[in-house]
Amino acid sequence: MEEIEKLPEMERGKALYDAKCVSCHGEDGKLGSSGAKDLSQSTLTDSEIKNSILYGNENGMPPFKDQLGAEENLDLLVAYVKSLRK
Ligand code: HEC
């Protein structure tokens, strides 16, 4: 986490995504491993994305509440997730 904290904001969302989310969702959000939803097709609002990330759900999305470090990392991650929409 310390490494990621030092990156400029723009890159931090991607770095967090690469570290925590790529294994299931893939670089472009479309991988769908372990039943993960295609993030490029997602229509969730910011607050719904935040809740998914923080608390996960019973369908296989894990909770990341205790893994994100600084509060603002969540916002950067939400912005990055939305950037995957085409
Ligand atoms: C262990 C695999 C796994 C990892 C790691 C994972 N996810 Fe997921 N994610 C899922 C699954 C499975 C779903 C679909 C759950 C469902 O069907 O409701 C999901 C759903 C989501 C959704 C909801 C999409 C929608 O339109 O309903 C978002 C947003 C999301 N993930 C973001 C993330 C982010 C950001 C990370 C990294 C912090 C992450 N996920 C890491 C498995 C994963």
C-alpha cells in the first residue's frame, strides 16, 4: 500500500484496480472470472459502486472495506471503475 500512496492521483486509481480487482474483473473490466460482472456494462451510480466495493455482496464480490487505506482511495477507485465504461 505504501507504494501506491506515493503515486500521483491519476495513476493511483488504476494501481489500486490492478492490485485488487484485475484478477476477477480484468484489465478492461470484462474478464468475468469467478462470475464477476462486466464493469464496462455496469450502470451503477457512484454510491452503488462505493457500496459494492466496501461491502461486497453475496454473489461473490468480496468486501474491500479494510483493504483500501486512505478514504480518498475509494473515490479514485470509483472514478477508475467508471472510466472502464465505453
Ligand atoms: C474474487 C473476485 C472479485 C474481485 C477480486 C473483485 N470483484 Fe467486483 N465483483 C465480483 C463478482 C462475482 C461480482 C458480481 C456480483 C453480482 O453478481 O452481483 C462483482 C461485482 C462488482 C461490481 C458491481 C457491478 C454491477 O454492475 O453490478 C462492482 C462495481 C465491482 N465488482 C467492482 C470491483 C472493484 C472496484 C474491485 C477491486 C477493489 C473488485 N470488484 C474486485 C468479483 C470480484
